Amino acid sequence: MATREEARQAREAKLDELHARLTGAVEQLVTGDDWAAALRFAARFRSRSFNNTLLIWVQHAAAFAEGRVPEPFPTYVAGYKQWQQLGRQVEKGQGGYQILAPVTGRFASSHPADPESWRRLNRGEKPKPGEVVRTRMVGVRPAYVWDASQTSGESIPEPPSPKLLVGEAPAGLWEGLASQVRSAGFELLVVPHEGMIHGANGMTDFEAKQVAVRENMDPVARVKTLAHELAHVLMHDPDAEDARAHRGIGEVEAESVALMIGAAHGMDTSEYTIPYVSSWAARVDGKEPVEIVQATGERVRKTAAGILDQLDTIQVGDGIPPGLDKDAPARETKRPAPAQDAPSRSTPAPAREPERAAVAVGRGL
């Protein structure tokens, strides 16, 4: 039996391997088209972090190249026990896709406003009377998910998917985006032509608290522009603490958020213009381009997911199998029992994967 130290070393080796694979995936995002393709993929798996989306992407591509899966892109991914919740079983010989999941710890403080007052609770330890308890991410660990095509069993229900004509905007999308602009404290103006907003399709004025979109475009272009400006509203307040760090890539972020929102509604995103990654990823001093790409991807994903969650529109799936209860209290065993025909080389992921909104410095989720 492996000692605790040997288990720790094995886990670290897996994390190093995942980190190298992730870095390689990020380094392949060279052109604007590469970045856009990654965002279109991420839009269909937006429930997961940008880093984990890339990990799923490259591992599924490898599985397809090896003939282990029938399609070049995954549909739904979930952990071993999660598929069992849905009456499906991972097929024998199908290795899972490694992702990064968080390790969390409980912290207690009697003075929550003081960052130095928080102490970590040991396993089973109860807080003292009057202490506030919060959970924080303290590290990462390798976990596994499988694509639907690697499983068999009960059929997966297909939710409604958006169907659009050329130039048509998704039903309710303009109204939903406009409502979020107003909820952020901005007035929305629809102006007759671009001459009224310095030749642009849209404009966000933080001082006047106004968002303007020109009217003389087809509906899908107006919606795309409004999504772009809403991203500016939510991400690029010049008075925000991190405004300077992201000012140089603000247009990339806004266009990327608009692209993800469009992709999530089945819109044609081939005309979205994003410059070469190298032209903006090197603009932030003191950080490597790979770090900038990862951080930008997560900011974009998180903002787009937040917008999409508030919309009452028909959207493509987010990568979670329909009908899955993500909060089910099932406990995951170290390794499935042999009778379940589990893959011999992979350890199953936990039934609940809270990694989706986290970003870890260095390795990153």
C-alpha cells in the first residue's frame, strides 16, 4: 500500500502533467481564429472554468484521433458517479479526461473584516462561539470526467435548441441584454446612425452612464453590439481597482464575451473580429502571455456565463447532461468496484465538482 507521501508525490506528478498539457493547449491559441474557436467551444461548456474547458478540448481531440470516440467534439461531460445518476455507465476501457478540481478548506474568524484573523479549521473541528466560517480554495487536485459518447445506458433528454434564420436575432435576447444594461445603472440609447457615436456600432460612456447602439444594422448585428457594450459595462469600469491591468485588452474581452453569448444562442460568430493573441497577450507587464490568455479566458467565460444565466432565452447546452442533479449527496469511492466495468487506469471524479467558477494562481483552474 502506498504511503501518504507516495500518494502526495503521485498526485503532484499528475498535476504537473496536467499543467504541462494545459500550457501546451494555451500556447496553441495563436491567431484570432484560434481564440474564437476556443471561445465557441467554451460557450458549450461554460459551466466549467476556461482552463478545464481547454483540458477537455485537447483530451477529447486526442481520443477522437485514437478512434476512442466517434465525434471530434464532446457533447456532455460528467463524472463517473454522475453518469450513474442518469442511468448510464462508463464503458469498459474508456479513460476519463483529467481536469483540475479544487481542494477546499474551512476557515473561521471572530473578526471577518480583518484578513489576518482567519484561521483554518482542522477536519472535524468546530468553530468557537461567535466565529464566522467560510470555505476557501486551498489547492487543486486531479479529477476525471467522461463524454456522453464514452457511456451507455438510458437515453439523454435533448433540451430545446435555438434555430435562427440568417440575420435573425434570438427571441428575447435584445430585451434580456437591455434589461441587464439598465440594471447596471446605464441608460440605453438606440441612435439612428453611426455618425452620432463617432462612427462606431456602439459606445459605452461611463461618465454619462449611457450605452448607445446604432439602429441602422440588422437585428443580429444590433444584438451582438449590445452584448459587446454590456461586457464593457460589467468589466471595464475605469474606476475599478483592476482597470489599468485590463485596459489594453478591453476590446478583446468585450468582443469575446459577445462571441460566447452569440455562440450560446446558435448565432453565426464567424464575422467576430479578434486580433492575434500575441498582439494583446503580451501587453500586461510582469506576466507571461500564457498567464494572460488563461486569466482573460476565465474573465470572459465568467462574465458571459453570468449574463447568460440571467437571460430567459433558448440556449445551447452548457456541457452538463440534462437532468443531472449536481448537488446530489452521493459520495465517490476511490475506485469503482470491478463489477461496474470501470476503466482500470482512471480514478473517478467526485459527484459534485465545484471547480467551475474558481481561478487558481499559477496552475489555474
